[in-house]
Amino acid sequence: MEAMKGAVQEYWDTKPCGSSESIYTQGSAEFFRTHAQIRYEREPEIERFACFGDWEGRRILEIGVGMGVDYIRFVKAGARAVGIDLSLRSLQLARQNAETNQVNPILLHGDAEALPFPNGSFDLVYSWGVLHHTPEIERALQEVHRVVRPGGECRAMFYNRCSLVALQCYLRYGLGGLRPFAALRSLIGSHVESPGTKAFTIAELRALFQKFCKVEIEPTVTAYDVRLGRRRFAPRWLLGLVPKGLGWFVLVRAQK
């Protein structure tokens, strides 16, 4: 597991999430501005899920800050936010982004499977598309449950194994790679983002969050489900034609 975790860290050190999208010099003000613009245009689901303005004065932990775009939004909205990431390069860029946005960050190098915080430290643990990259997801969610205060929340986005994106992965790397009998779980772990990436069924997510007292799970159709190429996306109105259950993102809200 440690070797896999090292491979995950190396991947995101080499390719911080979203870092290849902007045409501007990495680390410049224009780089961070356009990164944020692209992120929220492509994934508008973030805004309604995170509800940045609702957390003023409250303690928040973001697991997997990446280049810090969501983290900065929380801080600017008045949250008392702490961010961790396994990737040192991502943290370096997140600190530069915070400085560019005149934000005083608390950003730590950390592991979701061993959170360095006391029990009940946070009103919210937030993680957008990160926890499915950690090798021992059960251990990570035990840690999330531990550091959320009673009555607090976890809000996390995961990948959906019963989705159009997962089907595209099978068609390309299963059928196209002459591996028609390969398990979809294995194909996703080998070919989607960092090594070992996971995608879950709704039932699997319910089991993973069973220690929480209230859990809402919402599959969401995204631009990636109707993608025409690496950076070419179909018109957003087409998203409404896809059944929600086939969406690549699954949004989980869990109360302790």
C-alpha cells in the first residue's frame, strides 16, 4: 500500500490537478485566474455542493486542496479552513495561489488515511474528487468520521463505476485493448488519472459511509459524460438527456 501511495503522490506531483489546462505560465496570476475560471465553468456542480458562503466562522478541513481554488473560496467566505494534500507540488502551487489572492493559508502536507487532528475538530470535511485516489479508502473515511464533530458534515465527490465515463473506459481499454473480460475496476485503476483510482457503485458508497447517521448520495451528470475529445465537450443542454444515475460524479453528504 505504501508503494501505491508513493505512486499516487508522484503522479500528482508531476500533474497537479488542472495544471495543464491554462495556457499561462504555471504559478503566474493569470495561470491561477484561468485555472479557477475553467474549473468552475467545467464543473459548476462544485458551487452548489460546497456552498462556500455558508461556512463563515466555522472550522473546515479540505482533503486534497490541489492548487487551492476551493480552499481560497472557503477562506474568503470567512471559514476557518485547513487544507492538506499528499502532493508537495500541489501544495507549493496552492500557497502561491493563496498569496496571489491575498489569503493567509493553513496548508499541510498530509495523508487522508492518517489525519493529524484531534477527534471532533471540524464542522465540515470537504473533498472534491480526491478520496477515491487513496489506496485504503475505508481507513480514510474512518479518519474523516473521527475528525468531524458530532452534528458536523462530510461532503465528498467520488467517481461512479456505473457511468458513461466508466463505459468509455471499458470500450477504449477493455474492448479496444483486446481485454474484453478485464474487470472494470481494474481498467479504471490502470487508466484513469493516478494509479489505483477507484470508482464506486451507490451501494458501495452507502456501505463506506455506514458510520454516519444521515447520508445523501446524488449521482450527477457532468461535462465529462458527453465529452467529444480531451478538451472538447458537447453542449451542456445534452447533459439533461442523460439519466442522472449514469453520471460520472457522485456527490455524498454525510452527517455525523
